[in-house]
Amino acid sequence: MTGCATAPAAQPAAVQLTMDGKKLADASELQATAEAQLAYTLDYGYVARAGAAAVSCWFAKTGLESEVDKRLWCGPVQVPGTGASTDWVPVPLKEVTKTDDEVRYEVQSPQVPEKGNRSTPSGTLVRTDGKQFDPSKQQDLTAGRDFLAVLPDDGKRSNHELGLGDADIKLRDDLLGTAVTGWANPDIWFTSEGTLRAETGSRLRVVRMKVEKLNETDSGFHRTNWQGFAPQPSELALEVPGKRQVLPADRLPASGSVFVVYTVPDPQEGAEHITLGTLGAKSLEQRAEVPSGKRADTPPQVLTRASAPAQFTEQTQKIRFNDRELGLKITGVRLGRQRPVKLGESQYDVATISAPDKALLEVRIEATGDLPDTAGGLWTKDLITVTLPDGSAARQVGARYDGGPLPFAIVVEVPADTRSVSVGMVDGLLDLPRLGKTTIAPVDSRATLALEF
């Protein structure tokens, strides 16, 4: 009888790599040395595993037959804070010796990308044993320890459709706000870049959150001439037992929703928290447990309230400005712990509440009517008063003004639980630029502002 056999699959053949047309000496040792160095970046959580196979280091082909780039690429990994796709860590090579036909290199320190920044080679990757890999090919991921992906959310699918449970966690300060609206502990998560699973020893988590970068969307912070440094944007971070990972600001929309997909140890000891850090001289950290929302801090009372109403009804008080009739139009209000105010003629700074049971109320103003030619906001701000329900006047901590007769915002300190105030102009005689002595007086009644938001 004649026997039949299936031929074994062809194995890649070892290849001789070249740099600048010269043979690359000890290329296999370069791969092994780089892999040993990359192990430290994995141990310390600078990058996360993103594949079932061990992380390995490759040369990048330049397009010529055996010519490769003068650095290694190690992966696949994931740089925490990027998307749910594979990243690669470049490892530079330094020339040591060179002969007519051979060149020798040594491995330098891995160039680990900053959190949230990707690093991906172009072209085909190759190893000395002949194996090749296309890094641009979409593939499913196995997420390892310290994996953290920030993914866009168009909001078109409900939590139920996505397999998420509902959550209600709100954290805000005056520069950043977030609301966690969904949470899940899935075995698998589908992304536009492929299917995501957790490797053995880890569990997958998904948080859906809305974000607003108030330092970008709130016009009060649109200044360039700050005293000292501009206010530092606040930081959102995710805490799992033994690890704190900042969500990169450039992965978060100015106003919108994202999915944060991450891994936790399995089994897990301790809870997960979402944190909001207010940076700068008046720093503050807020922490809430996920998914329960239980607070692990005691925030200032004002930060447990909304910062502004969803809709605001403008009101106008008529005022007499010498022989002119103007309007003091109230265009909006904001409640916060910190608000920007003008210092003297040019610079701005951030005022902060004097106690945890206080709030800063910003009243935004527009002058209407036959406007006089004067930059009077520095003086007229003191005639605009805010009265509390008990009849007392709120202390003005600052204002913002420019070239018009009235400021465009005043900031007063009020009790944090204040639910209404009255705002209006009082009588005064001022010496204003270009106008000289100017009599100012209200014509009709003050505006009552409800702060039920």
C-alpha cells in the first residue's frame, strides 16, 4: 500500500538584515535585549499588554529587500489613555562599530510614549527568524494589567442596547465636569478597532461618562492676560487598587461623551474610584466610588449643585445714566467654588470661596440702549448689588469689565444653599473716564433671580 502524508506548513527562514547596505551583526541579541528592557515598562504600568502572545521586538523594513530601520519596535502593547488598538514602543539603536561589510549596534532605552499618545511603525515588521507582521492590520485585543482606553461615544445607543447598567455619579469643579451614566463588567467589549477581552488574571470594566471642559466652554476663562500662570485645567483620573491613571485631556471632548475601558485585577481587592483633581494653589481632589457613587471625600457644598440653569430667562433693569436711559440686562448666572475676576486695569485672577459652606455667584451683565463713550466698568461695578433673601447684601469679591459703561460680570460670595437673590443698580455719583461727574440711578425695580438648579 502507498502511504499518504500531509506536508507540514512552511516555516519562515532566518534572514540576514542590513542597515545602510551592511550586514547587521547580532540582530537576534538586539531583539532579546530590547525585550528584556521592555519588561520593566510593563512591570511598572507605563504600557499594558495588548495581545495573547508575549511582547516581542521587531525591525521595521524600509522597503528594500533586507534593509531595516535603525530602531526596534516592541509590542503589541497599549499606552494607557489611548484607543483600543495596538501601540508599539520604539527602541533606538546606537552604532558601535562598522567594517566594510558589517555594522554593529547596541540597544538604547525604550522611548515609551507619554500617556495617551500613540506610537506606531509604518510598513512591515520583521524578525531575524523570518517572521513578518503588518502593524496596521486591525486585530482583536487581549487587554492586560494597566490597560486603559478612552473611546468616543456618539450617544446614539442606549445603555440597555450596549449592555450597560445605569449609573449616576457627578463630579465637577469650575474647570471640568463629568457625569458617569453607565457601567459594565463585560467578558467582551466591541469597538470600532476590534474585539476586546481581558487576559487571564484581569477583568474588563466599561464606564460611560459625559465630560465638559469648562475651561474651554465657559467664556469666563477665555482670557490671555492672567496674573502669573493661567488656571491649570483640572484632571480626571481612574483609580483601581494600587494604580491611578489620568485620563489624557486630549482624549476628552470639549463637551461630549466617552467610554473608558479598563482592566482590574481578578480577584480584586478594594474599590474603583473616579477622581477629579483641581490643580493650582487652591487645589482640591474629589473622589467617588464606581459604580455606587459613594463619595470618598467631603466636597464644598456648592460643588454638589449644578453650576448653571439649563435655560436662563434674561431680565433687564432700566437705569438712568446722566441724561441717558440704559438697560442693565442680566444674561446668565453661574455658581462655583472659583470664578475669574479682573485685577486693576488688565490682569485676571481666580477668586475662591472663603469657607466650604460658601459659594461664588457670578452674575453676567450686558449694557443695552444708547451707550455712552466711557470705560466705566471699574467704577460702576460697585453700584451693582446682590441682595440675599434675609435682606443683607452679598459681599462682592470681584468683577470682569472691559470698554463699556458697565461690567460684563460681577462675582459675589453667598451661602452655598442660597436659592434666590435680587440684583440691581443703586444710586451713585461717579467720576467716569471722558464723561466726568455722572449720576446713575435705577428707573425700575430690581431683578429677582431664582437659583433653583
